[in-house]
Amino acid sequence: MKVISVVGTKKTGKTTLAAALVASLAKHGKVGTIKNMAGHDVDRGDTKRHYDAGADEVIGLGNARLKVTRERGDLDSSLAELEQDGMDYVVVEGFKHSSLPKIVMADIEVTNAVRRVTLAEVDEALVDELAQAVREMEDYRALER
């Protein structure tokens, strides 16, 4: 499983680039994503009301399935879960303090930066180039870390 993290400050284009990478990588295999949502409510609607009422698990069904549990996860356990689910690629949005290889979209200092880009540079050619670089990365083995 290949893993890349897209990091930066707010409003620098992290989600735009992450979504473009997902679309490109999905042409070559199964893609999972992890988004750092520290400080965000799970939901502000009925799902949150069910959760706040004490449900241990809430499953929302629509065009997709969303499962919310009380289990506290972390990046490593989430990567291990996606690896177990057979993902070929994982695009992580955030977690700038992790040891993951990173595409950096802001003027911040991080470890394992593989590339720095700006939102203005993001086009189809750059996304293809970045996706190719991800496909050529060493496998990340979440269970061995």
C-alpha cells in the first residue's frame, strides 16, 4: 500500500489536491483516504443527535455508507484498517507531524516533505506527475510500524 499525506495551513488547497490525487490514483487501484478532523463534530445533524443520545454505533445510509463509532482511532490504526481492507493507495489530508511522506502546500516546516506545491500550480499535468511518484513509492506497512 502506498501512502502520501497532503499538508498545509487552512485554505491552501489541500482538499483540492487530495481529491485530484484520489481521482488519478483510482485509475490504478483501490484508494482510501484519511482526513484529519481534529476539533470537528462528527456531524451537526441527526447523526450527531443519535450519537449524543448514547448510540455506540451510528450508520448513515444514502448514496454511501457512513459509520460513526465511539472507538477512538489514530493515524496508525486507521492506516492499518485501510491496509486490511485492501487499499492500494491512501491519500491522507493533514497530520503534518506524522512520519508519512508529504506534499506540502504552505510555508511550513515538516519532516519527509517530498514536494512543495501551491494551489496555482495544481493542474492535470502536476497531478499526474504526483500520482506517478506515489505509485513508485515504497510500500507503507501500517501493521509493522
